[in-house]
Amino acid sequence: MYDLTPLNIFLATLLVMINGIISFWLSLNLEKRLFLASIRTVIQLLLIGMILEWIFELSWWPVILLLMFSMTLIASLTAVQRSQRRFPGIWLNSTIAVFVSSWLVSGFALTVVIPPHSWSNNPAQYLIPLLGMILGNTLNGISLGLDRLSEELVMRRGEVELRLSLGATRNEAAREALQNAVRSGMTPIINSMMVVGLVSLPGLMTGQILAGASPLESVKYQIVIMFLIASGTALGTVISVLLGYRRLFNSRHQFLFERITRVEK
């Protein structure tokens, strides 16, 4: 594999600078955000690279679990921060959904799909990248699902309350909102699965091929990863949407609309 030099990385940054020039030319006011995003990308990736090198060499379970816990917690908080409408308990709901879905799917992958004896000598090299890929997609699904749930209930308030007043249960009144919320959270990963290999080559597969691995062997890993990501996204979205639904409807089948608030960003 070719070792990139600082010059190679600088040449790649020229592409982002071109984006900034386009933003300035079209008065999009995205130059500052592009600059900050680029700086954060470099700093964050350099830091995580140094941390991962240390953890891979150390291979100590308490440190591995601490990093995994931190990654999961950050993902759960990020999922809520992207939502424009919130309600009491949304932070806890997101945390539960992210932890349960990502850790359950990762655990299944490394106990059933990939036998433990193949990674037990260096668990960090498998656990952390796998969890990171699942978390990145799961938090997007949860964020979209929660945002769509709140939006649907706000837009359909009259319809929901009318159904409840006519004797419908909370499940019946909110069914369409729940379905649309879960559908919204699942759509990005389904779209990715529909065109993977035809329109785009995923990062894992590309990285392995650039590192010299066999394309067919890389494809095997990518298939497993895509299915794990899809499973984690679906599970996390469903859990977060159902927990949100429980927060917004009480046991007396009343819609607690006043709990939904809009956050200005």
C-alpha cells in the first residue's frame, strides 16, 4: 500500500478549498463551516489514529470497553442534537436505542458470524472498527426516525386527537406516524444497499482493495458489514421511535402534544 505524505494530503485539501471558492462565489455562506469541518476532520482523525495505535498495541479490555462506551455515548447524543423537535426523555431514549442496537448487533457479529478464536488475540482491531461503522449509520437512522416522529405528530395533531376522541387507542391513532418515522430512518441504508457495488464502492471494501486484499475477499467482508449495519439501523430506529411514542402518549390513550418543543439552531 502506498504511504501518503503530507504533500498528498495537502493536494487533497485543494478540493475542499475549491468548494469554499464556489460557496463564496454563489453567496452560500458555507466557507466558515467548510473550514471548521475540515479542521475538525483532520484533528479528530489524527487523534483517533494515535489512540487506536496505542489501544491496538495495548489490547487491554478495560481500555477497549471504555473507548467503545465513549463512542456509543457520543453517537446517542449526536442523534438527538440533529433533531429539530424534542420531548422529555428523548436523550435517554436515544442512549438506550443506540446502546442496545449497536452492542447487540456487534456482539452477534463477533460471536456468531465471526468466530471468537479468529479475533481473540487482538479484539480491538475487530471490535472498535465494527462498532464504529454500525454506530455511524445507526445514529443517522435514529435521528431521522425521531425527527420524523415528532414532525408527523405535530402535522397530524388534529387527525390523531380526532381518532382518540372517537375511541381509537393510542396505537391506532399513532400507527401511521410510527410507520413513517421508521420508514424514514430505514430509507438511507436501504438506498445504499440498492446501489452498493453498482454506483458506489463502500469504504471498507475500497480500503481493503487499496491495501492489497483480494476483491472477492473484500466483497465478503462488505456483505457482512452491510447486513450488520442494516440490522443495527433498523433495530435502533424501531427502539427509539417506540420509546418516543411511549413518551408522547400516556396509558389513558391521551396525546401529550405539549411535550413536543422545537429547538432553534
